[in-house]
Amino acid sequence: MRIVKLKIRHLTRYRYASPLRAAVQTLCLTPGSGAGQQVHHWCLDVSGRLQPHTDAWGNRSHLMHIEAGERELRCEASGVVETHGQAWSPELAGPDPRVYLAPSPLAVLDAAMRHDLREAGLDAPRDEDQALALARHVAARVRYRSGATDATTTAAQAWQGGAGVCQDQAHAFVAACRGLGVPARYVSGYFHAPGSESLASHAWAEICPDPASRRWLGIDITHVGLVDARHVRLAVGPDYAACSPIRGVRSGGGRERLTVEVEIVALPG
């Protein structure tokens, strides 16, 4: 088993043209320890008040409340996570895996996708080989291309357009698995890819072929492989909208400018 210790810094800034009247953000920016990773330390440095909670999907989340009059919203998440390179992970807590059989707004298998999968002769992914075969098909059908989609693009739209980013590939894979009768969920996290910093914020999928076992298998559709020591898991949910790193509502502020910086460094032994 390969073990890697990763130092992560994730800085998000929203700047506004005029003062905010109020803003509340949900932060899914705190990784948890489990079979595949161990969090050595982690902290959130933000411009508002934090209220911790556990969401419906079992993620460690925070509500961030911003005071009236602010013109900048800043959130920096940082820490050290040791990854163990395990593709399979048991999860005894959280909702019954079968809840992830239901379609979600961004991951619905439409008729065209279903026909495509049937023509390709793909079976329900019950083991690693079948999961990778499906991932390979999805990656070929939704080729990686930045700027082809946005955060609201559905699996069906990305499939029809033939291009998208890791988020779209994960949504398409999740929708396909659910349509084939296998519980599947979206995963947000980080990926250590020296020289390819644009891949640092990443998304992949997990499937649970045997819901009674509550064991999940991580599949990286973008790289057509099993989750390994390069992956740090942040949050899970039915799709991106349910577990995006930062989401919320605001009143006032006018035009918004967003900047994001993610740095991941492998630490020595």
C-alpha cells in the first residue's frame, strides 16, 4: 500500500462591487479521516463566523455568516492529509447506499444515454473491471475540455455535447451506474498532479455494488483508474450541487469577481 502525505492550501476569494447586505455560505471544505486517508491537521480561516454541522450525506460542513457591509468574502482551507491509496472503503455511518439509486438534478440518465450504453454492451459495474470499462466509455463519450460546460450542466447535456470537465464526467458515470441499478455518488476533492495545477480541484465517483456491505469503490473517470494515493476526498453527495466546496446565497454586493488558488505539495516520508 502506497502512503503519501500531502500539504494542501485552498484559497477562495469573492470580491463585490458594492457592500453586502447579508451572505450565508455552506462550506464542504473539511476532509474526514477514514480507510483511505488520515487527516493530520486541518483549519479554516474565513472572513465570517463559522457554525459547524454534519450534513445529510455525512459530510463535515460549516455555515459561514458574513456581516453586512463587507465587500470581500475570503475562505482559506489548509492542512496535511495522509493518503493510503485504497480504492475500496467501508462506510458504516451515513445514509443507506440505496438512496444513491435515485436520480438527482445533475445526474439523470436520459433515453439517448441509455441507448448508447445498451449499444456499447456495458453491464452494471459489479467489480473493478466492469467499473473501469464503464469509466473508459464515459471518458471517451464526454472528452475532457475546459470551458465546454459550467456548474449547472447536466450529465445528459455533457453527453450530448461530447465534452466537459471532471465534474461532467463524474455526473455522466454516476447517472449511468444508477440507470444500471448500482448505487453511485459524486465525490469532490483534490488530486495531486505536479505540473498540472488545473487538476488540483477534482471530482470523481464512488459506487456501492453490494449495498449490504456498505463498501464503496472510488473511480476516477478523468484518468480512467481507481482512486489512489493522489486523491484526497472532501465530500460526497448525489451530485455537485449537493456537495460543492462552497455554495450559498447573498443579498447586495452587485457584481462579483471570484478567484481560486489550490496548492498541493507532497511532503517527504
